[in-house]
Amino acid sequence: NGQTAPRSLTESVYRYRNEKRSANYVEIKHNTIKNIPAASEETLKKYHKDNAARFTAPEYRAITLVQLQIKDIVDEIDVSEEQIKESYDDRINEFKTPETRKIQQILLSDEAKAKEAYSRITGGEDYVKVAKAVANLDAAALDLGTLTKTQLPLKELADAAFSQGADTVSAPVKSPLGWHILKVTEIKGATQKTLAAVRADLKKGIASEKAVDSLYNLSNKFEDELGGGASITEAAQRLNFKIRKIAAINATGVDATGKKITDIAPNIIQVAFGTEQDQDSALTDFGNSGYFILHVDGVTAPALKPFAKIRTDIETAWKAAQQATAADKKVKALVDRMKGATTLAEIAKELKVTVKTTAEFIRTGAGLKAQLPGSVVSGLFKAQGKEAVSGATNNTHFIAQVKDTKQANPVADKKGLDQLKTQLSTNISNDITTQLANALRGKLGVTINRSAVDAAF
């Protein structure tokens, strides 16, 4: 207990975390590198083979899916007016908004001062000025907020506040905390939503509850059909359930054309890929939204796409890889030149691009407002003087230099420094606690069955 981060540590960490830098940079887009010679057929075939994972089609499954969903039957559920009225009466408190009052309070330690303050206020003096004069309370300290009666923790205060009118002041009220003079500045009366206003929601809720039972009964009938030898298609047709055929779906929910399949939940895909070919899955529930069952009609194993069919894609990918390699070599040569007398402006002119400037940012990249790679951001904080740094994304290389550095001043940010001190103190305390616990376990021979603890709690 009582461990606190030393001030020197807190200030050092604050300066490190909050140092700001801005940078000048240029972009070299890979597709601007044009001098890439055409690849031979042998080169493309080798690239196709060497990057087989990139050009391999994933496993696809063809499935027949039957979904028993509440949303499909809820509109058919009959709900009587009597049921709606009964639900409204049972839930009446949900539709009531209690009266609220905006309250100010002067709290004093003894009765004499409370009587003096009350006398001055009722004599015409301003409530806030009296609070300052008698109790040394600023205006902000007087507000209790907008509260319901039950939100006032002391009965004597609740009774006093909710028995007076707006813009009135209570006589001094005694509580275990002292003497209170309450002022009600605003009153909002209690309200209640009418049956007509909530009728549609009530009907929908009742129908949904009844639909759960109906769907459960239908699922039992469906399983009886299956138990009698019917296929899931035959069972669905007999019970008038929708049947959905999906010709091909991969583990990410995409069809063979690369299009995302709509309205299919992740657990359906998971079950589809956990069920053997020509087999039915178990009837699986969606929680309160329904059930589903599927049949795996076919499985297409992962396969390398034929070279002839994707030759254009292979050539495009090969060219992009060559451009990236050429850009990397070019950038390294340019950075080497900048170690001498060559400036970033001269490099930009040579590349026929514009030198861009970032906003100020910290080590995490916060504030950057530009798409610089993390390696460039970290490099700029390691750079000495105008040292050039470089990095790349999938399609662009960057060369950057620090423009300005702004040291963080912990003295000017007391709130931020205090928050950091609390965080570091907590971390130190946790570290010491962990070390102590580990030492005791070692000394006493204690072990913890973590799975048993997790299961119990």
C-alpha cells in the first residue's frame, strides 16, 4: 500500500510520451516506376508456383440451409387487446417518468450559522452570495443536480426538497451530515406514456415471446420429420419452411465469384465447415432468434488456380512486386544521397513530386493526419537532426525528415501529469504485489489450479 511513482520518473515518462514532432516527407508510389521489363512465360510460371498460397482458391462448400426464424412468423402471431392491456398494466412503472427537481444546497456544520444564512436569504439576499459569505461555498459547489426523490439518499432532505415549490428555499434541515438549506430552481413533473403510445411496441414484444414458444414447437415437429427419414428439404417443404441453396461459400462467407453472401450468420458458416460432406448438421439454435439446420451438398477442396485462367492476375502481381523492389532500392539510394548535401526538396524536384508536411504528432502517431507507416513514425523519433528515414506501405515508399521538435512540459499540464502519476503508481503497486505473491508461492510451495478457479468463479 501507498506506493507512488517518483516525480522524476513521472516527469520523464510524461516528456517521452508527449514529445511532439512534425515532418516533411515525399511519397514514391510503386506504380510510377515504369522501367520494369516484361516477364517471360517461365518467369510468370515460377512466380505462380513460388506464390502458390496467393493464387490458391479456398475450400468452398455447397449447402442446403433451412432457417426457422422468429422474424418469419412473428407477424402471424395473434395478440389480443386484452393481452396488450394486461401487459401495459403489469409494466406500468416502465412507462412512468418520475418528477425531477434541480436542487442547490448550502451545507453548514452548526445550527446557528444555518439560521443566520436562512434569515439573510429570506430577507432578500442572493442565495449564492450568502453561501459564499456564511459557508465559503462557491456556486459550483452548491449544485446537487437534477434528481428524483428516490435519488436523494437522506429521507429528511428528500421530503424537504419535494414539498416546496420552484424558486423557494427550505428552512434549515438537520441530517447526520449537518444543516442543509435547499433551494429548488426547477421542477419537471412526472409523466406517463399512454397505452396508445406504447401499444405497437407491446404487441410486438408479446408476439415475439409467443413466437419463441411456437418456434420451439415447430422445431420439435421438424426433428420428428427428420427422425421419420425425411431429408431436411422434404421436412422443410412439409412444414412450409424456406429452403435456401448456396452453391459455393468459403470460410469467410464469400462465394466463388468473390462476392460476400448476404444474410448469413458466422455460426452458420462455422457449422457448415464443421459438417462432413453429404451429412446434416444438428438443429442449432440462434439463441432467442430461431434455429437452423443445413446439409453439406458438396465440398470443393482448396486448389491452385490454373495458370492459364489467371495469367493476367499473375503478371499484374509479379509487376507490382518488381515495382516494390525497385522502389525500395531507389529509396535506399536516395536516403544515402541525403547523408551528404542533397536535400529533400531536391529529391522531390527530381522525382517530380511535392514535399508534404505533417501536423504535429506524438510517438503513437496520434495527431499525424497522414498515412505514414509506423516504421517511419518511430524512425522520426529516433532520428538525429535532419537524418532521413524511410518506410513503406503495400504500394508506396516514403522518405521523411523531422521538421520541428516540441518538447513536452509536464509543469504546464498538471492534470495530465497527475493522471500519469496515478497510472504509474498503480503499475508499480501491481508489480510489487505480483512479486510478493510469486515469492510467497515459491517459499510456501503453493500452486494455483487456474482452470478450477475460473470454473468456480
